[in-house]
Amino acid sequence: MRKTIIVFTLLLVARILPAVEGMWVPIFLEKLNADEMKAMGMRITTDDIYHFEKASLKDAVVIFGGGCTGEMISSKGLLLTNHHCGYGQIQSHSSVENDLLTKGFWAKDASEELKNPGLTATFIRLMEDVTDAVLDGEATTAENIKAVKEQYETQYEGWTFEIKPFFYGNQYIIIGKEIFKDVRLVGAPPSAIGKYGSDTDNWMWPRHTGDFAMFRVYAGADNSPADYSEDNVPYQPKKHLTINAGGVNEGDFAMVFGFPGSTQQYLPAREVEYITEVYNPERIEVRDVLLSNLDQRMRASDEVRIKYAAKYARIANAWKKWRGENIGIRESKGVQRKKDLEFEFRRRLLSNPELNSTYGYVIDSLNHYYASLVPYARVRNYYIEVGIQGVEALRTIREIIIATRTFESGEIDEEAFMMQIGKRIASLKKDYAAEADQEALATIMPLYIKRLGELTPQRIVDIDRSNNGDWAAIAEKGFNDKFFQNHLMDFDESGKAKKFIKALKKSVLFDIAEALMDNYTDIVAPNFARLQNAINKHQKTYMAGLMVVFPEKRFYPDANFPLRVSYGKVEGFAPVDAVEYHWQTTDTGILEKYIPGDYEFDLPEDFLALLENEEFGRYANESGRLPVCFISSNHTTGGNSGSPALDADGYLIGLNFDRAWEGTMSDLNYDIERCRNIMVDARYILWVVETLGGVGYLIDEMDVVGFD
Ligand code: ARG
Ligand code: ASP
């Protein structure tokens, strides 16, 4: 009886403890979070999560490629990440005849795995607080950083070290990494599963996407990182995750362990206004145009669809996030909440003259600098959106111009020059439809000029005037002249540099690219950097001030990519009046969304049959349904894709891949009421691998618990 009472109260405490905002640094968990995590239900210790010497969960989590998370799920280096994280690789093995994006791919054994040059899996082996050494006044911060890094590099041979500022430079942490370079594709479901709902459902709950893919990390014979070689063997990780197929339930403790890229929780209200009222709308508008052009072309041609699949998804992803962010900030009164905080900050300072003299000015100064930054930030955004992301030819020509300048100044010889630009051009042509690019130039330049008004670079104004603002004609000329057609599209590496450069300088695209670039590098970038420097200094002071003025608050550093832990619980949410979201989705919803022949919601026949037969076996939930996705209140951001969602025992229950639309403003202003991260249920992953993939050997090599 007594025992039950204790258990009951414990449960009650676990239930009523509110979920927690924040992405926490693994090495400080014991100090800052351990008690709370235990009270919320966690049964492992913080040493099980991160321990320098002992194999711990940190040894099972990797940076996948440049910007995602992945995790080890077998003793043979099997790596789980998102379909959208491995998308570029899956696409690179695809062609119209053998379209792995559409069909999916499953290696029947190791010999069928596909290599991916350039792809890496990075383990974090060490994190240490080196603030005192870095901020030691004897030398500059930069000198200290260099010295500390060198010291670690000699001590731990073979690891790569990086020192990162936390809390805007109020704290420094060194990170020791081990980078594996032979990572092979093992399996991916068809896009109809891995990207089900595509861009319509992206950033949305309820979700029915099986956003996962599997790779394998290979090592040299000694189990250390090695370049790709047929002789490499599957890497044996220090730790791999156990998978819990026993299922998740509402209210369960859940944590996400991964690599959140960047957040800006400590901006002044003023800057949040600029972001949501100026920068986001302008970037959204440019992408509206690009995306609608591309959408039409991709629907009309399979070839264009395959070539542009990854590019389209990338452009659409941020575009949609910014839209959600704007709505979220507005509806959650994010700016007002920041203003309230600033008011309280100032109010408390007023009663303490000493602190007031240190921090009292800082919000006003920040506001001043952020206001001065606006014109430069706007031109910079447009430069990135138009000259670098929007029109691919302009980006390539910009790179060619840079190479040309180094050639003309004698820094590189003709052979090196032709080789360099040959590489650039090859990468442009790889997945390229020149007609689409021409259309992009024709449609976004008028917008650029209209919106930037007098901030438009003079040379662009001149081009515009001398062509009566007819950008369709300008683009037509640019994409059909001798330079573009003969020298660029038909590049000959053994040709003469002089001839190439002569044609280049006569082309319209060169004029545009050079005008945008010079305006940016000569005028915008120096001012932007100067102001950003001042801002960084003041953000550092503001951050320190917040910590002093609100001693009762527990602060977490903004995301900056190194390993973080977010914890919370599995729970639904009610973002707006009369709408309440359930925490779990099932197979039922996949069929509800099914639209035969549609490019986002079609389903392959074999998969459809499996769903219709309801053969869910040991993967079904209590109601006999196949669990697909679930949400929880874990604070995550871009980079957390592919992160493991772990239960109270540290077992894998899901795979993080997205956030719900209503809460995408979490990067600027987290709100526990409406911010939810979205995960694929581990059972759905296993079911797809087993039934559709037919690669049971993969399940056999995993440690799965929870089947009853
Ligand atoms: N929104 C998720 C993240 O930010 C998933 C993106 C990939 N999916 C897509 N349909 N574009 O990365
Ligand atoms: N989808 C994101 C990623 O790729 C995750 C997020 O922004 O929530 O990292």
C-alpha cells in the first residue's frame, strides 16, 4: 500500500512538472538540470548522457554531414538520420532510369551499400569549459584560443578541436571531435514515405512523414577514421542506442540529443521587429517568385523535378519557416513579451546604481546599432537571395570573377585558373535547367530594384534604364550570348584563359554579377561587419546583464551547433482557440491524406496494400494502429534534424525531424504553449524497414527492446 502511494505521488509530480524550455550543454547538466530531469521521470544519470571517459550517449550521436544529426543504432556502425538529411546523397545516386528518390533503396547486404564522397560523421569526444584560459587578460582572446587549442591538439592526437563562444562570449567551451569520412548509404524509403506531404506538410502537425534514412560508418582496420577504401570495415562505436519498440505515451519523459544550429533568444524586442516586419517579408517575397516558377517547371518535367528536388526543398524550407515565424511572433505576442522583459530589466537596474552604470545603457545601444544595421542588412539579404541563392548563374559568375581577379593579378597561372573555373562551371551544370534560371533572373530583378529603391547599386540602375526596365529581354540576352552558350555551357578546360575572360567581360550576366558583388563587398560588407561587431559586444554585455539582473532565472546559451540536450515530455498542444492537437498520428492519417497521382501525396502500390491490410504486427499501438509520428515539448532547431528522441532510460523512441508551424518562432522566442518538435515513431521506422524494405537483417543487428 505504502509503495503504491509513493509511486502514485511520484507519478503525480512527474505529471504536473511543467515542461522545460532550453537546449542545455551536456557538461553542465549535473549542475543545472539533473534534479529536474529526474523529477520529470528520467531514470538514467547525467554521466550516462555525457562522460569523458566512459562510453556514454554522446558516443552514439554524430554530426551527419554539415548540418544534421545522426545516431549509431548498431554495433556495426549503422547510422540513423532523416531522409531529408540524406536527400542530397540519395539524389546523387538517382537518375531518371534509376530514381532512388521515388523507389527508395535498400542494400541487401554490405556489398550493395553506396559510397558518398565528402560525407562525414563526426563524434564529439570531449567538451570542456575553457572560459578562464580564453578570457585570461594576459593576451587577446584570439591568441588565447589559439594557444588552448594547440595544447589540446598535442594532448589528443587525431582529434580536431574547436573553441566556441557561448552566451555571446561570456563562456568558452572547447570541443574535441573525431571525424569519420567513409559513410555509405544503406537504405532509404521512397519519397512517398520519407518525404510524404513534401512541402505542403513541411513544418506542419499533424504529420505522417517517415523522414528517415540509414547509412553506415566505416573505419580503417584499427577502427579509426580512414578515407574511403574497399578494405575499410564497419565502425564499432563506443556506444550505440537501444531502440524501445514498447511505445511512447502521452506525458512520458522525452529528450532530444543533437546539434541545434542557431537560435537568437536574447535579441532586444526592436530587432525581433526588424526580423519579422522587414527582413522576413522581403526574403519571403523573393522566394515566392522563385518557388512558383520552379513549381510549374517541376510539375511539367520529370527531369527538372529530379534535378531541382533538393534545391526546391531548400528554398521552400526557410521560406515556410519565416512565414510561420512571423505568424507565431504575432500570435504569441513575442515582441511584447520581450518589451516586458526589457522593462523589468531596466526597472530592477534603477534600484541598483552600480549595476545600472554597467548595464543600464545596453538596450538603448543595441537598439541604436540594430537600427543602423537595417539598410545594410536589407541589401545583404537581397544580395544573398538574388545574387547567390536565387540566380545560380550569377553565383557561378561571381566565383569566376573572383578567380579572374586572382589570375589577372598573377596569383595563379593559366592552368590553375582554367581548372578552378572548370570546377565551378561543372558544379553549376550538375543539376541545372538554364531556362529556369533565366526566368529567375527576369522575374526577381525587377522586384530587387523596386524594393531596394535608392539602395540599388548604380550599375544595376544603369542596366535597368538602358533596357527600359525590360528584365525579360535582359535575361534573354544574358542567357543566349556567346559567353553563356559557348564559354560557360560548353566550357573547354584546355581553352585559352584570355579568350574566356574577354567573352566574360562582354556579357550582360557579368555586368550584373559584378555590380552586385562589388556593391556588396566594397560598401555593404564592411559596414555590416563593423556594426555587427559592435552588436556582438553589446549582446555580450546584455547577456551578462540578464544573468545578473535575473538571478532567479536559469539561462541556457543560444544554439551554436555543439551538442545539446533538450528535455520535456510527449504532449499535444492547443495553439489557438478551439484547436487542440493530439500528440500522435497513425496509419489512418496516411490514407486520409492520400491523393492518387499527386506529387506530394501519392503512395506506391505495395505500400498502400500493406496499409490497407493493416498488417502492423508487433509494431501496432494499444489501439491496433500503426504509430507514425509524435510531438513533444523539446526545444529544438535546425540541425536537430536526425536527432534521437530518447526515453527515460535513454532508449531511442523516435527520430526528430521538424517543428510544428505554430511554434517555428521558437528560434526567436520560445513559448512552451505552442512550440512542439516532431519525431518519427521508432516503431514506424522498424515497420517500414522490415515489411517494405524487406531488410530484416538490419533489424537483427539492432538492439530492440519492448516487444511483448
Ligand atoms: N522543416 C524541416 C527542417 O527544417 C524539414 C525540411 C525538409 N523537408 C522539406 N519538405 N523541405 O529542416
Ligand atoms: N528540420 C530541421 C532540421 O533539418 C529541424 C527544425 O528546424 O526543427 O534540422
